[in-house]
Amino acid sequence: MKRVFYTYIVFILTILIISSCERERFSYDSTNKDDNELAEGQINLTSLKVAVEAEAEGVVTRNSINTSNFIIRIYNQDNGNKLVKEWVLKDMPEIFNLKVGNYSVSAYSHDELPAEFENPFFFGSQSFKIVADDITNIEVIRCFLKSIKVTVEYADNLKELLGPDVAVNITVGNGSLIYSKDETRAGYFQATSDASNLLNTHMTGTIEDANVSIEKGFSGVKAGEHRIIRYSLKEVDEGNNGNSGSAGVSISIDVTIENVDVDVTVDPGTEEGVPDFPGEGGGDGGGEVTPDMPVIVGDGFDIKNQTIDVSEASFANPMVIKVNINASKGIANLHVTIISTTLTPSELAGVGLSDQFDLANPGELRESLSGLGFPVGEQVVGQTSVLFDITNFTPLIPALGAGSHQFVIRVVDLEGNETTEILKLKS
């Protein structure tokens, strides 16, 4: 009898505890739930129009672009810009319900690739707010060209000398396209930055029965620009191979770049194509150089005019190569881009590196960069003097065979001043 009574008491207590918990949870939910959490409003998608502003870039006129297949995406700004919904413009509903809050709507011409022929990438975005039990209208989304347009041209007196195998490989970031001799299409490259991207050119093939390999890089290329790469002949004295590359002994080839909109042509004599754009730093070339600009100089060599041969470097006898970087205002970023015929992204990944990194913010590359002797993180940020030493790196270069290599060094100080120089090697 006592056992039955004890069991009954335990049963009653269990019921009371569960009931109490349920009442407490109901009470908590009732008093702490934000009324707006469940509230909704609507977005009027019939008011959403897309306009492409492309005339300034010389790409296409706005009337020739069909926006019906543009991708429309809505993001929740209150939830880390999480994607809420996406449609193709022509298939959108008239009204769509959203929770109360702050959102953005973006229009994409397509999902951009690193490089494509004849497929410009347009993008536009705007923010909006959803109010409870109200309908929000969207203003016109204005889309602009966000990729870099690149075409290749040859002067008439050079074109007649080109062999059928002549081609130009253009790279911007991770994008690469090969322009054959007769290629007239425009290539469109993904811009990793709106303000400054590095464009590299590499011509190969036969000219006047001579095999040529001509490389030149151009910095300061911006999203939305149309850049024309021009190859032309430059008469030189017998035996002079010229600045940019040679074919035979009596002619040299100039490689220049022109911005269609602002009509900027790079001086062929500018070392390795670092252009004299206003506001660009870099020693002798470009813009107004002030005492506060960062300075990049070779330690015992002329970084502007010298190409260093590292073909004899080995792990037993690495070649000492150091670059002094000074910024009186303190360093904010120290960007390095590696452009090489043999140090490809896949080869660099094998030693834990990438072809683009910021020594000030190395991220997951920190350990690998530090292991090679590079300063990283706090050794860079805020410092007024940093030594960029690739001595431990030089044995890796000739191990992969003969080639040409560029380390594009761009230092940005804490006030936004920046300077770019290119460390040039061959193996």
C-alpha cells in the first residue's frame, strides 16, 4: 500500500512540475515576444525597373541591352545580408511578402566569371524598408558596368609582319583570356577592386621569322573602364633591342594601353608599364609626389630599371634580394601580386601561398608567409619601415624552370597614399 501511495505522489508531483514549466514558458513567450517579429509588409515588384547606364563606358547603348533576364536578389540587411529570395526579372511576381525590417535589392546581368568574351557584367543595388501592413515601392535600379573591358589592336605596319601563331594572353586577377592575332572581340574581366587592378599582357608567337615573348603589366586599371592594348613598331638602332620586346635586330615593339574614356596612353618608356596616372605613387612616375608618399626602393639594386637573374639560386645558396619600404604615415596595407610564367597559382598553392596577398592582413596565409621570412600582421600595420625580403623564396623560382616573374608591390599608408613598384626577376 505504501508503494502505491508513493508512486501516486511521484506521479502528481511530476504533473505539477510539467504544468508549472509550461505556464512559465507560455508566460515568457507572451511577455518577451517582439510584436514586430511576426509582422509583415509587402514589396511591390511591379514598380521595380532596371536601367543600364553604359554609354559613358563606350560598351553598348542602354537601348540595346535586354534586362529581362537580369537576376534580381533580395537580401536581409538585419540578418547579415542573408539572401531572402531571387528571381529572373521577367518571372517576378507582382507582390512579395517580407518581414518588417531593412533590405536591399540587387540586379545582376548574370553570375560573373573571372573572364569572358563579349559578356559585360552589369550590377546595381538599392536599399529599402518594409513597414508593417504597408506596401513598399522600389525605385529604378541603375546598373553600371563592373567588369573591365579589354581589346587588343596592332598597328598596320606591325600586323603585316605577324605570324599566324601570334597571340596575346591578358590576365586580370584570376581571369585570363587568349586573344589570337585576328581576335576582334572584347574581353571582360572581373575587377577585384573598383579603384585599382593589375592588368598583365604577354604576347608570344612569330614576328618576321623570329620567336618573341613580350610581357608588360599595367596597374591602376579600374572597374568600368575600356582599356585598349596596342602593339606597334618602333624603329631602333642596329643591335638595340628596345624597351618592351624585340623582333629581329632592327625593330622593337611598343606595348601601350589606352583608356577610351579619358584618353590616357602609357608612355612606352615607363618601366614595365606602370602608368603615369594622376594620384598614382611610385618614385619618378605619376601624379604629384609629395614627401609623405610611401617609398619602395631596392636594397642595392634599381627596382625601376633592373631585372634580376635568379637562375643560379638554390636552397644551398639562395640569392639575397631585399626591398626597403618606407611610409612616414604608417603602413595600412602591403599588397603583393605575383605574375609569373612558372609560379602559377597552383604551384604557389603547393607551398601554401597565393598569387595575391596582403602582408598587413595575411589571413590563412600567415603561417606560410611568416615561414618564408616575410613580415606579417602587426609587423607591418602601423610600421614606418618594413623590409620585403624574398631571399628564402628565390630557390623556388629556378626549380620550376626558365621564365619571367614580377612581384607587384603596392603599399598603402594610413592616410590613403599609395605607391606601386614592380620587382622583376628572370630564371
